[in-house]
Amino acid sequence: MRRYSAFAIAREAARHHQGWERAWRSPEPKKKYDIIIVGAGGHGLATAYYLGKNHGLTNIAVLEKGWLGGGNTGRNTTIIRSNYLQDPSAAIYEKARSLYETLSQDLNYNIMFSPRGVMMLAQTQHEIRGYQRTAYANALQGVATEFIGPQRVKELCPIIEIGGPRYPVLGALWQPRGGTARHDAVAWGYARACSDMGIDIIQQCEVTAIRSQGDKVQGVTTTKGSIDCDKLGIVVAGNSGVLADMAGFRLPLESVARQALVSEPIKPCMDVVVMANTVHGYMSQSDKGEMVIGGGTDGHNNYTQRGSFHHIEETVRALIETFPMISRLKMLRQWGGIVDVTGDRSPILSKTPLEGCFINGGWGTGGFKAIPGSGWAMAELMAKGASPLAAAFGLERFREGRFIDESVAAGVAH
Amino acid sequence: MSTRLATGGRFLDRNQPRVFTFNGTDLSGFAGDTLASALLANGRSMVGRSFKYHRPRGIVASGAEEPNALVNLGQGAAFEPNQRATTTEIFAGLKAESQNHWPSLEFDIGALNNLVSRFLPAGFYYKTFIHPRAAWKHVFEPIIRHSAGLGRAPKERDADRYEHFYHFTDVLVIGGGVAGLQAARAAAADGGRVLLIEQSAQWGGRAPVDGGQIDGKDPEVWINDALEELEKAPNVTIRRRTMGSGVYDHGYVLGYERIADHTPGDTRPRHRLWRIRAARVITATGAIERPLSFAGNDIPGVMLASAMRDYVVNYAVSPGDRTVVVTNNDDAYRTAIALKNAGLDVPVILDARPQAEGDLPRAARDLGIRIETGRAIARVKGRKSVTGVAICAQAGEGAVLEEIACDAVAMSGGWSPVVHLWSHCGGKLIWDEAGAFFRPDPDRAPISHDGQPFVATAGAASGQMTLAETLKDADSAGKVASRALGLAAGRKGAPKASQPQEGPITPVWMMPQGAGPALRQKMWLDYQNDVKVSDVQLAAREGYESVEHTKRYTTLGMATDQGKLSNINGLAVLSGALQNDIPAVGTTTFRPPYTPISMGAIAGEARGDIFQPIRRTPIHDWHDDNGAEWEPVGQWRRPYTYRRAGESTHDAVMREVKNTRQHLGLLDASTLGKIIVKGPDAGRFLDMIYTNMMSTLKPGRCRYGLMCSENGFLIDDGVVARIDDDTFLCHTTTGGAERIHGHMEEWLQTEWWDWKVYTANITEQLAQIAVVGPNARKILEALGGMDVSADALPFMAWADGQIGGFDARIYRISFSGELSYEVAVPASQGRALWDRLIETGQEFGVMPYGTEALHIMRAEKGFIMIGDETDGTVIPQDLGLNWAISKKKDDYLGKRAQARSHMTDPDRWKLVGLETTDGSVLPDGAYARGSGTNENGQKTVIGRVTSTYYSPTLDKGIAMGLVLNGPDRMGEVINFPALDGSATPARIVSPVFYDPEGEKQNV
Amino acid sequence: MLILTCPCCGVTGEETEFHAGGQAHLQRSGPGASDEAFEAYLFARENPRGVHFERWRHANGCGKWFHAARCTLTLEVFGTYSAQTTQPPQEVLDAIAKRRPGWTEGGK
Amino acid sequence: MSDATSALNGAAYHGYVEVQEAGLRGMITLRGDLASVDIKNVATGLGGVDFPAQGHCNWVEDRGIAWMSPDEVLVMVPHSEVPAALETARNVLSGQHHLAVDVSDARAVFVLRGAGLREVLAKLAPVDMSPEAFPAGHFRRTRLAQVPAAFWLGEDDSAQVICFRSVAQYVFDILSHAARPGGEVGLYR
């Protein structure tokens, strides 16, 4: 693989950029692989990458029914943070965040990780207590966060209205090393690195059946023919249920639409990521200048990648209350993605009833920030049969009642 | 240079001059001008800078598709960035500034990017800025961010008002051109309700500019007749300045009405967002002309041929004295003819096709215009404005045959139907070979709730490019819609139209077709984002082969015009590079809105005081008048404490606790949920809802109960009073009322629907006041009325009666550990009772207390608080509440869940009291450190603080917490690390710190 | 933005007047049920790409729960019906069969 | 009782539509088998009007009955008559499964007057307010902006809007905002 660098660009400029090679090969599938990963999104590609990098396994095919990175990897609001409350969540998200720090260098592909800082606003007494608790938990989990006061919030993000008439900002949980990254680049960078290791990425190849012998996985049938494998990883956010169905088991999850929108680009005015959970909205500014805004999820099952407009409405009015200056900005584009939501809103990284078949899904709306950690853990799980990072995310937790519930602000006080 | 013509201008009212300001200079236009036409009339062809290379940018189009002419509009609280000049009507005093340059439009430092543009191809940033690691965030990213972005960020709070409007109609027609007008006429013929909306201020669309005859009339006359007819029809509503911005599922359409953008400061709302629900939608949104890809096609003065025609005919604006027309179709000849008729010079028409023999070329020849077929533009000369063109053979590689001086270029690459609204909700497209465009596939229309197609297109939006076809198509679209709604469609036929015959188009995706790399690096596809032919080809070469990959890698079509001009041209270049045909490559997804809509309009009225509802108790105003510091609890506001002059919040809370424990406190408990549960099966039902046995409760008595979810977790608690044999009153937490009432109804309606139980949420019917403290009985006796003695009204009993003349129900319950009565009266008398209690209470040392005092007092008693001790992961067994879990019942909601292995695990975190060894207050939310780390390297924790306060009663810090096997470890000292590395040791004690025997409350 | 017709009060309203309640016709497992059965009752969901039977509450309306048969791919609604039943009524199944020839319950 | 007060003490806003809080109204939630003769009799006896069809409200002066759901009606009587009315209901319906409860003070009522009232409501409620779709006498439970509410129109240019007492101020404010001069849409006249 020819390395990317300023020098390479200068060299190519001299010949009108005619000499750039393909970022990834597009091979025809072989008859058999040691491992097949279904789904060439961020999580699937990262899984393949760490199988190669950490475990020396490269006889791998990553199958994608559409185009790589075309699912939720390319539809999210690119927020990266690890300020979670429960130990297992904090562990895997912090692993991911720390891998993001050096991912551009590891992949020789600039994924534009921008550790600009993420703040979650506390706008009620209840939230103050919740975020203080999280800060204490994070300290013991090795996640660098702090609870900051309103004035500091205003310094870090001058466009916030901290004295709002309804929900004054009372403080915030601040993670200085959280931030954003260029979502497509994460998939493209992993794909290029995988391809370079000899891993086959096969696009336009839809899995139509999963073949097994007894209770052991044997391979898959695809639109490009039948392919055998010893191990199978299902990493298909939005379609986990469908693939699980092919493999003969059901999952504790439902697929719903989640929406996001961007404003027209304006000059830089916001250098942090802000999440306001009381009013349900979060916002950051992309390098292009667009205000990137996350919307809500529908309550009903939906595979259309279109959501209902009232969620956009709720999010926008909430953000106008927090950032009055956006009222005269315009919404440029809204879109939807399909997210798999589990019974406890936490992901599944697990063996399955079908031997040799593993699943990684149910990331809900939180998948992008987890990609490197998720791939790291999934690779370890598939290579060794167990991974400390994945241990708590097994399917059995739903039977045992051993939930990982991050939405801990259940009731409200008397 | 562009200028205003002496005569003409369909839209202009020359009697109404309008003075406006551009970049600080006063300029003059007329009523009817858009900002774009007025700028051109003033010779301002260069109006901005591009996104990436900061190249000079001029006006290219005349409508919503304009990629370049974006301005900062207005000032202060009315400032708005990225306003499109071509869709901005001018008004007196309008102030606009060009964007994305420093220090000035004429001289822009950012234009340095242009000089090094060869080093900045598509995706260059993915390939560099990789080392050193810190440099991206601190050096490269800031540079990129500052050169990117377009308009300035607004600073002030928006001064305007906005609103929403729900409208329902049988047929919605989007687009007020001749197609839309005819579709609306046809759809309305049989009485169906029709709404016709047009995004601009003018009806009629392109027809009056493009010419022809409708029913033997001039289009303009026909349009006015049609409008008059529609305005008269009682079943038709028509609306200008209202854009169909998005089509959503089940016939939901957003209409973006710009009411007062052109009349700022009048009393009207600025924007109104129509939420239209239409049984059928007809999009008559016309078509958009495509640019041609030749070197220098982005230099100011190069304009779409149709736009140039619009400016000449509608606004009497000459884009230049000498205009070269370049085309691959007949339509562009209309522009040459229009220019000629306006007395302007057209040195040559360059037609890439081998021959041009249609009516229009003939007419042009007759006017003496030179026509060169098989010719192309090798490159446009000039930097900030066009000075001439170099001509070459379209078939060749760009060898210059001739140079012609000119100050404007009109280009036409053919037309693409506007398919956005059709596509928003899943309508599919097919490639039309003859017209070289994507058009809607009528067989794959968006599906509505009834499984029927609900969107149809009409006219040019369907790909019907001649006047006659357009009207025929629109007429049938209207009739089909009307029929689909069961109305017999009108018999009237479509209007007859005539127009010059047009010859076929020849697709031209690059000019000349053999252009080499050097030229391809100067051929712009996306003017705003600076995406060139060479960039798309590079993306393909590097394997970004999917159209979505290419779009995202090059940013083609991602600018504020969302690729209205660039999508098809880019797609064609990509398919060329992949040696694949265009339909096989496919399009990117069209997403709402059609053009950007204001956030203000989306939020509507919900801002400031009415951003969200605030729920007020009947006593709210008294609290407000008496120093209440508010705490939001759900949508309720409850007094956190009542601060007196000179007091800190903490002082106030301490005072309230002490006074309540020593004398008398009042709490507004009206927000607590109150649900009536009545019926022969009410007891049986509550036995399922609560973990306790409620069916055995005696009328006249109260019992504290717990509710769990079917998943086993504690969701609510409260006191249940049995009113009579088949009636119970269930108290819930504040904010719990609606949730729990819904929970009860859900089980009654969907699981136990044969049980005879009715419920009613009467929370707001009653004002409830807690009268608390040693003097509680005294004040009630002073008020006079019902007997509240220990014998008549013992602890955990209730009674109806009169107190101080009020009809009241009094509960003898305590959440503070003191002698306590909760007095409930109708809400309409709540304030009166409160006033009376305050007045009568003076001699007994009455003081109101807020939620914080309430919390402290319940914590002193070791009472749990939903949301503090519980967080959605806690079961009653964790809280030492087994006494409240009936052993006799074989079922209740959550019972099975609590039998799962993890729930029955002996090693769970359980509720205990915590006392710091030095009397200090434990930090809220702190975790207790265990020994060692887990396999992920996280420090082991063995518990956490759930509630912690300074207790004025005990004069020390007290806390409750959940600790691993806590109750078995009484007396043990555990450590709570602070964030600074220090640690607070605390002893595990009983959670009941105050009056463990309960003597005080039971007197 | 869906529109649904409440079979209890006859109102045809938009999504914001209703509250989605997840998969319909779940069989409650109480004490005595096996771990597997209980897990399935609480968590295993059909989540089909296609016909879905689901619960809705007319929250900003008559307050009643009802059931709907809806396609999760096109969002078309085949019918709404009473919540007081353990399986979809025949007319709803017929409506589905009409729109989705060959469809069988469970989507298999 | 003399010192009984409504949520907003009869506050009024005079926009292009007039918004006025109506003061205290007596309201009884009556749940039971609506097919039952006794239930019907109690409702019509107290409400002084015919029993309403599904989705309707019959209303004359200060009495009426609104159809709330298949097992619930709202009986409206003068505020002072509620205790007696409940007593009547209790006597007549004793022995049959029902629920009759006073919700008068849990509510606030607003009266809208003026030709534009249909469009004022259409700015806040996702309901087809055109005369053909929503004639006088139709009763609709829905939401106004962000809170649940119910309303019906009288024969004269007036509408009655019911909401919960705790959000009376919010509902008054959004109705007033919608009725502000300059906001005329010009429909449904």
C-alpha cells in the first residue's frame, strides 16, 4: 500500500493526480474463509482489522450487501465520548475513545479525530446529582471527566444561554478528551487497512442464508454464491434481527428510526460538543461549518430510514432554547437511520446458540463512538472465545436479569 | 457588465424604487426585484467566494437552485446568514453582505487556496495532516474550519415570531406554474378540497418567459384566467411564498410560508410552517437546467441560459452586452433570441450537436445570429468576470480554433425534472434516454397508510418538457387524483398548447469530450463546494465507486443547494469514469427539505415562556410571592426552599427543617399523584399492581405501597387509602401520576380486561397540604371542625369532614417522622386553605418548607425516595423493604422477575445508612472503593451514596447508600474516594437516624 | 408521521396523539414460568421487516389501548382493532393477505 | 363556596380572536357501561341534554354531556351543584359497577369567540378544523401544542376549550399567541 502523506500529494499534483491507487481492492469471493464478517460498516471493518492486527488472522471476508460504510456509520452525528456510568460501558467506550486518539496514525488515514471536548448539561437538581455520580464513577474507571459549573460552561461554549428562563444551566459533566471524527473516513480508513492486510471486502454481496451443520455454523449463501467459513460474525446494525433469524435465534431488540439534521454551514462559533438531555437535544459544529444536531427516535418499529418530523421539531425547539442564535439558521438536510435497541439499551457482543456464530449489535444510537473498542472486543471474542471487554454484554444477561442500564434517571423525586 | 434595460420587466413596478445596501454601498432596485436581479441591474455580477478555493462567484441561476449568491442578510436580532439572493425579494432598507471572504469580496486572502488548488484535490485531507498527532486539533483543523463555513454566525436572540398551522386537504398541488395551475383546476373540478402552493411571489413559472400559446392565448393571459377561476372556487385555497419543503409518510407535507421576509417589522409572524395532511399530492415542481462542464465555467458572467432569459424578460436585466450561448439542445436558442430582441449582442451560439435544424435554431438564424455546430468552449477567459471564450471542436481535445470576446456566457446542458419531493418518501426514478434525465417512475410511487400511491408528478416534473405535454400531463394528474378520492373527474379536456418544434438533445457531460487532465481540473460541477470533473474521476480511480462514496469523498452535491445543479452532471462523469451506464450508477438519496427552512419556523410558537408547559399548583402564586426558589420536577415547579432576606439557600433549608421538627411546617403536596381505583375487582387489581397486599386494607385506613415493573424494578411508591369496600385512592410520586395511571390502565385494558375496575386520575382536582410538626394537631384544632385527635384519627388513618369551614379529607400520614396530617380540599379552595393555615398558624410558629427540607427529613428517618435510592436498577429487596412485599400473594407485577438468578444473588448492593467518621457530609454520588481492579483495569467499587445531607436535627452529615452486603456489615468503615485523590471514610449504620421507634409521628 | 384510526373512539389522528406500545399479543409469563419463557415474554421480539402487530394507546385522545397491523417497510396500516383479544381478527388478516399475497403470520 | 377560585380568575386576551377563561364549571367524570339505561338517565338527568353520540358534545348554557370514550362521559353542571349531582349518581347507580367523580377543579375552561377561532385552534391542534370536517357539536380530545386538551364548537362563533388546571396559564398563553393580530391565516371563514 502506498502511504498517504503531504509528499505523496505533492508528487501526484505534478501529474494531475493520475497515479493514485485504489484505497481498497474489490475482489471476487473465495470458496472458503476462516472467518466471515457480515456487514462492512465501522464495527464490521474494525472487527476484521483487529482480527488481523491483534490476532494475525487475515483469511477473512467482510461481506456488505450495499456499499461499505453505508449504514449508520455514515448517518450518525459523529460524537465520541466515554463518560458512561456503568463499568462495562465505560470500559468499552473508553477503549474505543483511546483507540480513536491514534487511529489516523494507525491506519495512515486521517479520520480527523477532534478531541474538542464533550459536555452534558445539568439543567435540573436531579441531573446535577446524576452527573456528579457519573464523575465519581468515571474517576475510578479511569475515564477523565469532571463536573463543571455554569460559568465554565459559558467559557467553553459562549453561544449557550446559561440563564435560560426555563432550564438554566446548573453545571455540566465535562469530558475534555471526548470529541468528534469524520464518520465516513473511519469506515474508509479501516477498509483500506484491512484490504492492505489481505482481507477481502466484498461489496454488493447480500447474505441470503446462513448454513449450519448440526448446531455449528458452516457458511453463508450470498448473492455472489455460497461461501464457507469456520467462524461467522454478524455485525449488521439495523438488520441484526433479520440475520439472527437466518441463524435460527431471536434477539432481544427492536429496530427503530433515529433522526439527525444539519444546518447550513456558518463560520466557526462552537468548539465543543454539547448534549442537553433534559430538553433532549445535542449539537456540535462540523469542520465544514454545519451545526450537526441529533434528533430523537420513533417509538415504533421502522425500517424505512425515515422518521417522523415531530422528533425533529422537538429537538430543534429544545436547542433554540439552549442556543437562541440558531433560530435564524436554516435546516439544510435531515435524514434517518435504523438503530437496533435492546431490552436494556446496551449493546450485545456475544456468542450465540449457533456454535461459531457471534453477534455484535444493539448499539442503539451510540454505535459510532464505540467502533474501535467494539471491533477490538469482537475480534478478541471471535479469536479466543472470550473478551473481558465483551464479557458483560452477553445475551445471557437478559435471562439472568443482569442488565447494563445507562438510563438510570428512572423516577423523579417526590 | 450587467445592467438594467430601459424597458420591460414583467415583475417590476418601476414606479416603486427600492433602495438597499450591498457591502455597505447603497444601490437601487424596484419593487418586484429579487436581490439577485437588483444586484445584476447594478452591475454586480460577482457576489461571493466559493467554499474551498475562495474563487470569485457570480450569479448562475434565477431561483432556488442558485449555488453562489448567498449573502448575510439583515442586522442584529434580524440577522440571517446564507440567504439566497435569487429567492430574496428586495424591500426598502434591505442590508446584505457577501460571504466567505477576508478582508473583502474583491481581495480575499483565502483565495491563496486557489493558487495551490492542485495540491488540494478531493479528499486531500484524508491523506495528510496525519502527523504529528496533536497537529490536527490544534493547527490543521482550525485552519480548515476558518476557511470553510459560509455566512457569519448570528449573535442575538431572534426577535421574530413564528407559528405552525395544521391543514387538511384532498389534493395538495405543489408548484404554481402552468402545470400546477392546470392540475389544481382538474383536481378541483369535482369539488374535492384543493390546496395549491407556490414557493415564489409569482404565479405561472417559466411559461411566460419561454413563450408559446395556450388555448390560443398568450401564456400570461391564460395564467391570469386560471388564477381567477381558482380564486373563485370555494373548494380551492391558493398560497404564494409557500414552498413544499418536505413530503413525509402518510401524506404529511411541510409547507414553508415566508409571510414577512419581504416586509420585516410588520406585525405578522415571519414564517408559518404548514403541516399539511393530503390524501393525494401532486408535485408540479418543474425542471432545472443543467450547466455544461467546460474549463472556466465558474467564472462570474457564466450563467444558465434559462436564468439569463428570466433576468431579461422578468426583471429587464441585461447580463452583458455580448453573450456567447453554448448548448446541446434547442431550448437555449430561446435565450439567444430573447437577448437579441432586447437589443443585445449574441456573437455566436456554440451548439455541441452536429446539426441544429429545429424551429428555434431557424428563428435564431433568421435574426442573423451566427450558429456554430459541433463546437464547444475550450475555456472561458477572465478571472473575476468573463472577458471572452476560446472555441474548439466538441469532438476534439480542446485545440483552440478561435477566440471571441464577450462579457457573458449562457450555457445549457439540458434539463432535469425536480424530483426531490417525489423522492423524499420513497418514490423511485427511471432514466429517460431521450431527454437524458432521471424522471419519476409512476409505477413506483410513494405508498401511503392505505397502501395506495399518494404522490404524483405533473408537467416538467414528470419529464414532460413541452408546453402541450406539460398541460396534458398536469390535467390528467389532477383528474387521476380526483378519481382516486372517489370523485368523478371533470370532463373538460386539457388546454391545447402550441410551441416551436424542438430538435433532440445530445447529452454532453464534458466539453470538449476529449479534454485532458489540465482542462478537467478547471471544469466545475459543484460551484459552491468547488468540486470539479477531475475530483469525481479521482474518486472513481481510488475505488470510491458508489455514488454515495463519491458524493461524500468529493462533497459533490453537499452544499447548501444540495446539488440541484451538480448531481446529474457529477453522476454522468462518475458513470463515464466507471465505464458504466448512468442508471446502473444510480442517484444519491433526496432528503428534506427541498431548500433550507428556518429553525425558527420548525420550533413554531414554542419559545421563551411557552417553550414548554409549566404545571402550577393552586398555591403556586403564593410560593412565588414568598421567595420560593423553584425546582423543576417533571413539568411541575416545586419550591426548593423559601429564602428570606439575608439568608443563604442552605440557611433557609436548615431553618425550615428545624422549625418543622420543633414547631410547625407546611408543605404544598398538591403535585403528588392521586388515582381513584374503583370496582368489585379493585382489591384484586391492586394486589397485582403493588408488591403489598392491598385487598386486606380496611376502609378508613392507609398503607404505604410499592410498585414494580414487570421487569422487577421499583417504579413508584406512595400511600394507598381505602375509601370504601370497592374504592381505593392511590398516591403516587410527583410526576408519577400520569405514568402510573397509564400503567394501571394498560394492564386493565390489555391483560385483565374482564376485571371490573375503573380508574380516574384526580391529581389536579385536589390541593393537598401537609401540616407537619409537634403543633400540627393544635393548628387543625384551632381551625375547628372535625375531630383530629389520636383516637378519632390515629396514625395511618384518614377521615372526611369539615375543617375551618372547608370540606376536606385528612390523611394521618407522615413522610417526615413528625406528627403530620395531609389535608386535601378541592383545588379551587387550595389557596384559601393555605392562606388560612398561614394566618392561623402564626401563633404555632408556622413556616412553609420546600422539597430540600422534605428530603432531609425523610432521609433522617431512612425513608427512601424514588429516583434517589432507586435508579431503575434497584429492586425492593435491595432497600430492606421486604416487609412491604407480600409473602402470601402468588403473583404481582415483578414477582417472577425478582426470582431471576441475578436478583436473588445474595451478593447485591443493599441499602444502609452511612456516617462519616468526622461528621462531615459525604459527597453526593460518591462510590465506595473496594480492593484491586477488575479485568478491565477499573478500580473495584463496593457501594455508592444515594442520598446525603447535613442534618440540622442531628448536627452532622447523614447519608444513605447501597453497599455490597451492606446490612451484614454494620459498623464497618468503608472509603469514598474524592476526585482529588483524597478519601472520606464512613461507617455503615442503620439508615434510620431519627426517632427509630417512631414515637414522634404516632402521638 | 403516521396516521392511525382509533377503533375505540373512531378518531383518525396523527402519530403525536398516540403512544406506541410495542409488539402485540404477548403472552404474559408469571411466577412458575421457566427462565426461558420469562425472558422471551419480556425481551424476545419479532421485529419483522414487514407485517407487524403492535400496541398503541390513544394517549392524547380517548386514552384507550388498541392494536394495529402495520408494515415496517412501507409503514402502511392494514387495520386497527381492539386490544381485548389474543389474536388479530379475520378481517385484518384478510386485509393483509390482500396486500401481501402469500404472507403468513410470523412472516415465515 | 365563596372563596372558590378558577385557575386564572377569568383572564382574557383580545386578539383577532377573543380568548377568555370561563371560570369554574362543574364537571363529573362518569364511567360505566354507556349502554346502561341507568347510566344514560343519570347523565341526561344531570346534564340536561340528550345523551351524546360517539365523538360529540351536547351543550346548552351551563349544562351538557361530552362523550369521552366508550366507557366514559363528562357531565357538566353548574359548579355549586356538583355535590348534589354526585349524591344523585351514587343513589341511582348503587349496586352497578360505575365510577362517578368530581373533576371540576382539575380543569380549566376557555371560551374562544370570533370568526377566526377555527384557524386559531388549527395552529395548535393536529385536527381538521374546516367547517365540513368539524361542525358544531363535534367533540375532540386531542392536544393543544404540548398538552392534552378537548374542545367543541357552538353554533355561534364560539368554541369551548378544556384543559388541565395546572397548565391553564400555558394554554391561555398559546391561544393568545395564536390569536395575535397579524397572524390571520384567512381560512375556514
